Amino acid sequence: MNKMKQTNNYMFAGYDTVELAKKYGTPLYVLSEESIRSRCKEISTDFLGKYENSKAVYASKAFLTMTMCKIIESEGLGLDVVSGGELYTAIKAGFPMDRIMFHGNNKSYDELEMAINNEVGRIVVDHIDELYFIEEIGARMDKTVKILIRVAPGVEGHTHKYITTGQKDSKFGIPLDKVTIDEAVSKAIASKHIELMGFHFHIGSNLFENDSYVAAVKTIMNLYKRLKDDFNFVAKELNTGGGFGIYYTEKDCVKPLKYFTDAIMKAIYDCCQELDLDMPGVIIEPGRWIVGEAGITLYTVGAVKEIPGIRTYASVDGGLPDNPRPALYSAEYKAVVANKYGLKPDRLATIAGRCCETGDILIWDLEVPEIKRGDILAVLSTGAYNYSMANNYNRIPRPAVLLLSKDGEKVIVERETYEDLLRKEVVPF
Ligand SMILES: Cc1ncc(COP(=O)(O)O)c(C=O)c1O
Ligand SMILES: N[C@@H](CCCC[NH3+])C(=O)O
């Protein structure tokens, strides 16, 4: 760590990123432990501490390692997992199973068995078949399983269409029509091995407005009222999902957590008053909001190609394999030339990834100072859905993950090697 040195180098979490690139190589995912923890603390003060019976679970799909489980555990949050692999990571990290929320639109029977055997806190049922599976497994293991039912509330989040989930025409959740809901609820309440705690919705990801949350809350609270009248069923919980947007570029009009959570809580409270219902315990599930801005990715610039009168491409030593988001969702990022941080940007460069894929462009028309081979580029806000969505396209090994804190720097995931790429191969002749 070198806080005092006069340098043009970009500092992140108190560390000189150019030194980090030299020491650990590139591409390199770098995470600030303090930033992650400070987001968790904001959840504690502005949501958990403010509203009785509230819970927050971190959506681990955004970024999950055993170290992350430890951080989340120590901050008092729960964990949303969507697969046996995510659950296994949590188990291996010793994460308290009663704080796990197990999701998934197509959980396998084996995954449900694994979840029930490990006594996860809640299973979020996404399809009516799961109720039959849970009942059967619960009976066999002699356990009662607490569940929520996920519904698609028929609300569209304003975000990329690949990351909206709350609309009626969605693969997620049980359709909200009366026949289907009534079948699910009667099955759940009749079961000796299921305890229905309430419902769940998740509208979409990277949202900047609270209106769709409020609309979804109203829909579900009206459902709670109807279920109370028709089944004498009182929902104890409501899980309103995650999806709070973060800062990627100047275009993003970021709001504090409480902009979302206060609106959600007010809408629930108002509905309870109006419909004569008890306040349910409310759960939120942020992923990106906790870890997204806490991460950056460092690259080394290689080939710089100027096409006169058209554009300059600066290719880096990573791209689509460590960050598929621009190719998948046209996601936009900001970046700085880390070794020239003090210099005024006076030209444009398009940051290209190294894959054999025309669409492997990380950033179009980034404002930069002179950029050349050997420069270090820091792409910002890459903490969420970068490492977790990384792949080995073109047989490119995945980068290491470095965690920075006041106590020092720690490699929490080692860089993959070429041998790792061959590890599961079997040559039959
Ligand atoms: C069920 C569920 N909860 C929470 C999240 C977390 O989303 P985000 O990372 O946008 O907060 C997701 C992903 O969109 C999700 O599918
Ligand atoms: N992978 C998406 C987010 C998906 C959220 C999960 N439902 C992204 O990178 O933006």
C-alpha cells in the first residue's frame, strides 16, 4: 500500500492499481472489502435497523466465493442462492443455513434434497411441481420446509429486456391467475411438511426507479387480502427481490438504497392499513448494489490500431471471457488509463477485448489521454456479474480475484492456468 506517493497512478481502496497490475498480472479483478462492507452497513442502518422484522439477503449470483460468504455472514445478512453450486459454496464456507434463500426456476430434485437436507431457511417455490417434490422429500426426511411462492407480478422494470423478470410473460414465478395461485396455496397449506410463509417477486435488475416496486407491492398485498378472505391464510413475509441500480457511467441516475426501501415499506404499510392486514416481515435481495461498485478490473493495453478518420482500437488482454456484459446486454462501463490518471483525456479510443469475436468490445469511444501498448486500464464497477459470469471462451484462463482491505491485499481466487483448462478433459484414444 502506498497512500502518500505523488503519482499519476489511479488509486483504488487506498492501493496503487498500477503496482497491483505489476505484482499480480492482468487481467485482474480487484475488490474493495470496505466498499462491500459499507454497503452492507447501509442496509443495516437504513433498512434492517429502521423496520421491524426486516431481513436482507445478498443475491450471491452477483459475486460468490467462500470469502464473500464470510463477509456477508459477518455483516449479518443472509444469502440468496439459485443452484446446488452456489449452495455448496455457502456450505463449504460454513454459512448459516437458516439464512439461505434458495431460488431457481428449474431446481432439480437433487438440489431440493440438498437444500432440505441442509435445512436452508426458505425455499422460494417457482413452479407448482416443486410443492410435490418438497412434500415428498420433507416427508421422507421428516422435516417441515418453510417456503415462499414466487410470482411474476405483471410489472415491467425499466431495464435491459434480458434482465427484466417481473412481467407476466416471464419464465420466472408462478402465474398470478386465480386458478394457479389457489392450487399452489391450497397444496402448500394442506401439506404437513410445508409451511407457507408468504410470496416473493423480483422485478428485474439494475433498476433506477421505485415505481415498479410500489406497483408490484400493491398487487401482492391485494393477493394477501384475497388469500386471507378465501383461505384464512395470513402471510407472514413478503420478499420484494433485489435489482437496485448502480453507477456504471454518467448516464446512470443512482439513488440511495432508502429511495427504494422506504417506498417499498410505505407501500406495504399503506396497503396493510387500507386492506386491514398485519404488516408482514419484509425481505430484500440486493446483489449488484452490494458488490458492483466495489470492484474494478485491471487490464494491460496491447495492440493499438488507428484507422485514420474512423477510430482507434486499443485492445486489452481480457474482454468477453472476464466481462460478457457489454456483449450480452450492451452494458456500458467507464474506465481510466490507470498509469496516466492525472492526465487530461483529449482523444477517444474504443477498448476491444482479445477474443475472436467482433462483438467483444468493452467500451466504445472512451475518452483517454494518449494510450499505448503497456498502459494499464482500470474498468470501473465490475464487481457484479463479471467474475460470476466469466467463461473460458477462446481457452482464455480466468483472472485472479484480489481483495483489498485495510489489513492488506489477499488473493481470494487464484488465476487459472492452462493446466486448469485441460483438467476435466479425457482423451479416449
Ligand atoms: C430472485 C432474485 N433476487 C435477487 C436478484 C438480485 O438482483 P440484483 O443483482 O439486480 O440486485 C436477482 C437477479 O436479478 C434475482 O433473480
Ligand atoms: N447477469 C445480469 C443480471 C441478472 C440478474 C439475475 N436475475 C447482469 O449482468 O446484469
